[in-house]
Amino acid sequence: MTMPSKWEIAHYWDKSPRRRDFAPHLQLDEPCCFACGSFAERWKRDTPQASWQRASLERSHVVPQSLGGPDDASNLLLLCRACHRESPDWRDPEQMVRWIATRDERPSQELETFMAWLAAAERAPDFGEALASVASEEGAAERVSEILRDLIGQAGTHFGVGYSQGTRVAVLQVAADEISKRARPADRGAEEA
């Protein structure tokens, strides 16, 4: 038997009498983690089926295969990577229900990423000062964006995590240095006078 598609799993749970227990955030037109509700705007496609197939959600067994759980839609949930990693591997399906009931809701992945960058900016106050120093310059937004894209391209990521908070802070601190170095010569001359 082949493993059901993500759409088949979502469709099964949408019709299941246990939907509220195992997939409380499920809406067929909006792919999301069944446990925490996290979604990504980039998953959106023309049809709900295409959106679910594109979603970077992982198939998670309610009862693991190693404990006798089958590979059918009634035993599979769609979880984000973080929820899948933390979900219980247990023979009793009710433990999964209890675990899902205690999961905190998470916003969209894009909003979560944005909030992480804002938190990093708070830890890199020089970045805010550098932005303020060039804010009124023509083309400043494009130059800052170019600097950030270049620095992000040089940054490493943690497997399964992406950019760590320490990496984000480092990118913003180095960006602050770069922005200051690239400030208009007239501004530097005025500062020195």
C-alpha cells in the first residue's frame, strides 16, 4: 500500500468525526499544521489540492509504524517539522490527542520569521542607528536590501532550523558596519568637521 497524499490525508480528517481532536486547525482551503496551525503563504496554489501537496508539512503517524500503526490516512496527520519532531511516539492514539490539545498556536511561517528578525534587530541596536543615519538618502532602501541579501547569502544555517537567532543578530551587526562604511562621502566629511 502506498502512503496517502497530503491532500488525501487532509480530506480524510476534514470528514472524520474525530477532526477536532486530531486536526483542530484544519481548513481544506488553507494548508496548515494540524497541531499548531502554522501555515506559509507561499504554499498557496490555484486549487486546495495543489496547495496541500506543495505545503512543507510532514506526514506523522498517530501510532508509529514501529508500534504497529498503518500507513493509511486514519493514522496519519500533517504536522510542521517542529510539531512532528516533538509529537509522541506512542501506541495509544489518545496520547496524540492530549498532546495536540496542549500545543500553542503559531502564526504563519512568514510572520514568525519576520518576528525573529525584529527580535534580532533589538539585539543589534547598531543596525537601527545605521538605518536611521541613511533613511533620508535617495536609494537607501535598495542599498540596505542589497547589503542584507549579500550577508544572508554568506550566512550558514542549522539543519532543520534555518537561520539561528545568533546568525540573524550577526547579519544585522555586520550590516550596520557595512551601511556605515557605505554612507555618502559628504555625510562622512560633515561628521568629521
